[in-house]
Amino acid sequence: MEQNTNSSVLVKWDKVNKADGYYIYSKDLTQDENSKYKKLATVEGGDNCSYEIADLSGASVYNIKVKAYKSFLKKRVCKR
């Protein structure tokens, strides 16, 4: 991750072979460590391997998760 400003970061990840896109999730660890991940965005295109997350609180600690998906019969499927 690269910090762009006090309130945004650029998340980068390695390309997943045959992925059609990615889901971006975050969790604010300073609010509640047991909270669930919140879906922030869908990045379409398997070659797009970065996403800027804006409007972050500078006083918080975030956990970011990226999941690849594959389109199958007009549905998006993630491997668990």
C-alpha cells in the first residue's frame, strides 16, 4: 500500500491468473476488532491490480482484503 494523502491509500496486488476482477474489503480495527469486513468496491478486469481507497480516518488502523472473482454463467464466483 502507498499512502497518497492523510485520508487515502493506493492498494496494489499481484494479478490472479484467469480472474475477471476483484472485490475490495476493509475493516476498521480501531472501532471493533470483531467487526466484519465491509465491501468497498468491485474492480472489473483481471489486469486492473490497484485501487485507491479515499476518505479514511488518519487516526484509524485498517485491514484491507482483496478477493479475486471469476464470472461464470453471468454470476461472479469467489473461491473461498
